[in-house]
Amino acid sequence: MTHGREWRPSPSPRQERQRAISTFALIHGAGVGGGWFWHLVEAELRSLGHTTVAPTLWTGDDTATLNDYADTVVNTIDTQDELFVVAHSFGGFTAPLVAERLPTAGLIYVTAMIPRPGESPADWWSNTGHPEAVRIQAAKDGGLTGSSDPYVGYFHDVPKHLADQVSRREPPPPSDSAYYEPWPLDTYPTTPTRYILCTEDRLFPAAFQRRLVRERLGITPDEIASGHCPALSRPTELAAMLNTFTPARNEA
């Protein structure tokens, strides 16, 4: 069953050179340094004429819910531009809530968790078959996938000086309320949706992502040659891909 609408614009060469200004709301995942995770992508998108917001969602308040995280994002957005909501990893549970609150031109998952109505983040792992997917891939790559060493399983293609900063910048973890309470939407937003699959991801194996995107979104993912943290390892390529999803400026 397809949730949302998939869009794949085919702009002309001139339109490629004349991208419209859009706003990107960039939602971080867990273990990546909060909103700082997006700083390189923000610089790239701004150089292309877009505006960006990338708030850090977690403050240590263990009563904060997914709805509270969505409110934090919404409260940072003050624009009449077309809005694109982008989620990384655990941020996939927050992004659709933002898209439900604000007029949104596109919802974009970047190697992100795709929730179902009533499913908690805690239950997502077993519901999706993630442990078995990791076991299968780890048997193929000698245990690289699922490694407990973050420099092997998480940041293997991230420049070390950036990976070293993550632990210093990481906010408190998501609250228990957000992690264990059911996802609050009854239905999936109808927002046009894309998914960027990271082919070298050692947390969410590529085969696992492809299956989940097909089952839960009913679309074909775009792909980038990256591990789990493309905003740090491939920021230019990721920003360029996000830019291609925006509408072209009116030709005049």
C-alpha cells in the first residue's frame, strides 16, 4: 500500500540552473550530535539559495513526547517558502508529525525509521525485522554491520575529526516518553514522499531499507553511496540530491 505520493520531477537544463528558494527543516537522529549533525548540509543548501533550520530536539526532559519534538521543529519555521521536511534515522518518527502540522511540499527520509500508526520506536526494531537483517548482513561482511564500535558500525566513512566531535556535541538521549509511547498519527500524511537509501549503511542494511521502503511507503528509494551518516560523510552529494527535489523557478 502506498502512503503519501511519490514525486519525481524532470526539470529542463535551464530549470536545473534556476532552482526555487525552499526551506528545509532538517531533523536529526540519535547519536549524531543533535542539530549540529546537519551543519555541512546546511552550508551547501544555503549556497544554493535555500534556507534551513536544524533544531536540537532533546533537552533531557524525560516527559517530552514525539509531539513535543514536532512542536519544537514547527516553532523554528517562519517562512512562506515551500517547505521540505527531512528526517535522519530516529527523526523519521518526528518528521511526519511536522508535515501534518504545516503545509509541506515534500517529506524526505534519509536512511530513516519509517513508523506505522500506533507503533512505538521501541517496537519498531522487532516489528521491522531489523535484528535478523543485521545478523544476515553481518554474516556476509565479517561483522562490520552491527558492530558495537561506533567508528566501525556508524561512522566508518565519516572524517575522523567530525566523528570525534559527535560525542562532545551529543544532547541527552530521546525521552522514554518519546521512545515507548505509540506513534500518535492515525494515518500516514499524504505529503509527497521520498526516501534516500544509504547503500553502505551498517546500521540499516541496504536490503533491509529497500524492503521497508517498499512495504511501508510503496515507493522506490533514491540511493547515495554512504554509511549511516551522509550529512557528515557526503554532505555535498546529499545537499545536491535534496536540491533536485525542489521545484524549478518560473522561467522569465
